[in-house]
Amino acid sequence: MDKRKDLLGKIAYASGDIYGGGSFLIVGLLLLVFLTKVEGLSGAWAGIIIFVGKAWDAVTDPLMGMLSDRTKSKYGRRRFYFLIGAIPVFLSWVMLWYSFGITSEAVKIIYYMVAFMFFSTSFTLVMVPYNAVLADMTNDYNKRSAFTGLRLSFSAGAAILCGTVPGMITGSFANQQTGYLIMGLVFGLVFGISWLMVFFGTWENTKSGGDTGFSYKNWFSVFKNKSFRIYALVFIFSQMAIDIIMAMAVFFLSVVLQKEGLFTPVMAAILVVQLVFIIIFSKVAQKFGKKVPGIIAATVWVITSIIMFMFSPNTPDIVIILVCAFIGVGAAGCNLVSWSILPDISDVDELMTGKRREGLYSGVSTFLRKLSGGIAVGAVGIMLDVFHYSDTAVSAGNIEPLTTFGVKLLFCVIPAIFVVAMLLFLRKYKLGKDQFIVMQKALDKFRKEGALAEISNEEAVVFQQISGANAEELFGKKNIE
């Protein structure tokens, strides 16, 4: 592959996370606020709407994963969906931020449930094939890290825009509903175009792994893979921490610190630091392995959470901004670990099954990511009611001590607990660079010869470490030296 094609392919591939990172950030930051403050729904109902949309993914995500593995088109198994997904991505985004004049609370609740389900389905349509396509594009360990690093750089860059521009757009209109509609139209167009860029610039090298069917037995079979089981827990805990911190940022600033005006500079600081450290961590991962950025990130995040818990309205603004910026270090490391490891896991599956099932693994991972996010943000909405949160009371300055403590707990303590859990499971993950090289050599032989005639003791040990099955179970006793 020439360098020019490699560079253009990286840029095109990375463009997909303009939507993946940008839309998730806007939803995480604004949807709960929009549904409660603009549309007038209770925190509990807003949380239920988000949770129902995520529950719907239990149907769509695994099916989409298996469908993308089975798809046969002149554009490949994955790229076909980037082309057809651009329109529903646009339409679903607009619907999510405008209720077309509905005034009945009951009808509005139903409408936003449907709108959020439509958004989740559109997200699934493009993101499941997208999360799978990198394993199709290259099987080089460092190239996968480099592609993922640029992808997350695009995601972080989009997040900077999506963390600031939507608020500018909605704040420019006296009628907030009109402001959110314009925001929906603008970003819906940006997100739709990004998928056309992915379609025209990516490629697929691997052939279909065969008909895997639509059985949920296949869906659950991924959990036989030891590396995936560990990865899933790392992924869930890290993404829940990120989702909660983003959803609670505005509440922490307005309730605990009584400085809602700091929201934009705080978010800008977090996202800029995240962008810088994604670039740094991408280089670290290529040199020292993909676990190292996660270990550094988790440590920094926990220390930051302890400091933030001690903040009060008397804390200087500059200190708040500088300390909160370190959340960006934690988010950068957690995201890089989450997305750079996934392509390697489907290779372990090929070692175990002889099939290429990147789509299935992507579908299950996307489902777990959205389900965990739905549970996290939905629970936050419910807990705000439990802690007696009231927008009217906050505006009037009559904030209950229980509310202050609850918001501080949700913003500082709970995410830190999830990050510690992520770190504990990450330490058990064994698929490092050395193990990856051993695995790829074995897979190259398998793809050329259709079987492994002999397996060395070193290979047998590595296979058991990463798959959870011993070499005899995978290949039979007679093949082991």
C-alpha cells in the first residue's frame, strides 16, 4: 500500500468518528438537559426514554453485526452501509431535537422514545460495520493503533466542536426549541456527509468468513473468547465513567459550584486535553502496548476525582478549569484502550473458530457500549429526582444539601469507582504486542494452508492465555509439538 493511499485511508476512516464521538457527546451533554429544561419532562421520564432506546439496541446491534458479516455487495461487507446510512443518520438526528409542536406530555414521551430508538438504530446501521472494518483493512498491530489514534483524534476534534458549537447555536435564539432544531439540522448534515467520506475512502481486504446466521447462539458465542470477556468489562466500565462525567458536568458546575457559566471553558479544557493526549497515547500504545495508556489514564482520573470532590463555590475559577482538564487525560486513555483493542479480538475469534466475524464482535460491543451508556445516563436522571434536584430551586439559589451531595457523588465518586474497576480488569488482559505477533503468524499459516500442522509450546501457551481454551481444544493433541 503506498503512503498516499495509507494517509487518505486513515483520514477517511477517521471521519466516521466525527459522528461516533460527536453525536454521543452532544447526546451525553444536552439530551437530559433538553428533555427536562426545554421539553419540560421529569428527570425520571427523561431517564426512561434514554433507557428504552438503549434496550432496543439489544435487538438491532447483534443483528446488524451478523448482517454485516453476511452481506455481499460490490462495495464489500461493511462499506455498503456507510453509503446507505447517511440519510437515516441525518433524519434521526433532526427528529431527536424537535417535537413538531407536540404539547401533550404523554404523546411527547412516546415521540421521544420513538425518536431515540430511530437515532439508536441509525447509529447501529453505520457504527457496527465501522467498528468492524479496521480489522478488514489491515492486520498490522501498529497500523491498527495508528488508525485508531487518528480516528480518536478526529473524534476528540469533533467533540471540541460538539461541546461548544451546539450551545452557541441554541443560545442564539430566544425560542430554545427553534435553536435546538437549527442545531439538529446543522449537525445532521455534518454527520451525514462524514459517512460518505468514510464510504469513498476505506477498503476491505479480507474475504467473507461464511454464513454465520442470525442465531442468538452466535451472539453469545463471543463470550467464549477470554480476551473478549475481559475487554467487554474494560469497555463497559470505562465508557460508563465517561458517559456519567459528561452528563453530570453541567449539574456539577451549576449545583455544587454554582458557576454554570464555567461550563464552556471547562468542557473546552477537557476536550482539548483529550485531543492532545489521544495523540500522545497513540504513540505510547505503539511503543509500549495498548494497556499502558489505560493504566496511566485510570491513575490520573482517580486523583482528579479526589481533588474535584473537595471543590466548593469558593474554589477559584482557574483552579476548577485546570483540574477538570485532567478528565481529558482519563477519557483519552480509556477511549484509546476501548477502540484499539477491538480489532485484535476478532483475530482471536478466528483462531478459535476459523471464521472472520468482525461484524458480530462489533455488534455486541456497540450494544454493550450503548446499553451501558443508557443505564448510566438513565440512572443519573432517576438519581437526580432521588436527590431532590429542581431546576427552579437551583435558579433561585435554594439548593438542598442532599442535592449538592448527590450531584458531587454522581460526578466525582461513581465515575472514579468505574475507572478503578476498569483498571483491575485491564491488568488481566493478556493480548499484548508479543502475543499478537505469535497469533498473526499462526493465522497466516492457517489462512494459507487451511490448518495448523504443528503448534509450538510457545504458541500453545499464548493461545491459552488469549482465548481461554488450551491448544488441544483448539487444534487437537496431535498438532502440538
